[in-house]
Amino acid sequence: MKKNFPNVKKGIIDTLQINIGYKCNQACKHCHVNSSPSRTEMMSKDIIKIIPEIISKHGIKTLDITGGAPELHPQFKELILSLRDNKIKIIDRCNLTIFFEEGYQYLPRFLAENEVIVYASLPCYEKDNVEKQRGFGVFDKSIEAIKILNKFGYGKSGSNLLLNLVYNPINPTLPPPQDELEDAYKRVLFKNHKIIFNNLFTITNMPINRYAEQLKSKGELDQYLNLLINNFNKKNLQNIMCKNTISVDYLGNIYDCDFNQQINLKSDNAPKTIFDLATDENIEDYEISVSNHCFACTAGSGSSCGGSLS
């Protein structure tokens, strides 16, 4: 089925999402970034250094740090510490297994001390399903990592340390209702492992890069795209994340979202690089670049880096 995604305009920017490097200690099948241990791309010190200035100048409320495994960046700690005096939310998109890599055992304490919000991928509460998508041994390490975070106060009632888990479907389907799945996650994970967390966010798998190649090899790509298009929900257009987010790649180039970044889809009238943001006053009200992969964000209950939209 052929259908063009509707036109969308940029709104007021409140979130700066930065991909600080593609290197990761895992190589998950659903990864739209194609991250792996062999990737070497990393954001430069010059770009890292200008981020606090950009946040202050444009009144950014949330810094969303992603990768790869963002903690592998040599300036990960310095970036977070440089923002200690800013009233800003900092998100670390963490794969949990990074805590067990040599030299990174400090991370849970560091994240807690700096009140970093942790978004952690856990595509199922069943071991077999997680390892099918993320690799052998990942489930047990993830559970142990959450236990460590819980000890530091993450996920606990009355704590300001937020731990949010992220669900991606194992199969090429839409996620189930987010609130129902969250209840199941909390019930099963506490019963079986005595672990707790704040929220579960469901994210629809994006048909680009590694995931698209996987679907194509099975002859399922067109079927999946049709599923997304057929389940288009117009109500989700007002809440899609590209309207209030700027995404910056490791080279400092600007995109409307992390997904557009990965397929090099840019908006003509947007600032070109993060250095432009140091001088540009107006970074809103321009046409967002869209394509058919955008139907993943509007299908059904909708999808964003912060979970369901409706």
C-alpha cells in the first residue's frame, strides 16, 4: 500500500537528543542504529563542550543521551557533571549490561548521585524472548543491573530516581496497550525477581537499517509497512516527538528525530549543525522531513522515545 505521511511542522523545542556514539557492547537485532562493539564513531570534545551553552540559550528542559551505549563515550561523565547546576532533566538510554563491562562498574552510583533518569531496554519479562532479541546472557545481567539500581533507590516510591523500562515487540507487530503491559511487567518481575521500576514505555520497532534488513530477509518488510500504514491514527500527530525534539548525531548534524538521523533525512529549513544553534534564535516552525517509516510513530496507540502517545 502506498500512502504519503502527512505534513508536520516543528513546534517549541524542549528536548535535545544527542547520539554521542555508535559503539555498543551489544548488537541487538532490532537496533535501528546498527550499533555493535565494532563501531568506532564518537562525538567530539568540541561538540560535547558546547552542549551546556545550547541548553541554556534555548531553554531546553530535557537532555536525552543515547547511542550505542552512551556510557562508553570518554566524556559521558564530564557532560553530565557539566550540567549539574542546570535545572534540566538528563536521560541516559542504558542497556543495563554495560554495568558489568570492565571499568564501568561505577555507573549505577554515578547515575544515582547525579539524579540521571534511566531508560533501560527490556523487551520482555521472559528470558527466552529477551535473549532472542538481545543475545545470550543479557536477561540475567539486565535483572541483576535493575537490582543494583533498586539498591541505590531507583524505582522506589518517594524516590526522585526514575527507572523506566522500554519494550520493543519481538515480532513485527504493534505493541500491546502500554498500561496493561506495564501492570504485567511489574507483577511478574517483582514476583520472580523482586525488582521494581517506575514506568514501562512501549516503542514500535522502526523499519529502517538493521531491523528493516532483518524483515526484508524474511520477506516481511512490505507486510510490516502495510501494518503501520493501515493502523495510522491521526490523533497521534499532535504528540509525535519530532515536533518538540532536536536530534544531533555524533558529528553535530541536526535532524528532527533519532530515526531520521539514522537514514540521513534532513529538513531543508532546520539549523544544519549544533554550532548553528549557538547563534540561531528561532529553531521552530519549519517543515519536518517525513517518510513512510514515520507511520511507526502514529500507528495504533502511537510510539515515541517516551512510549505510547495515546
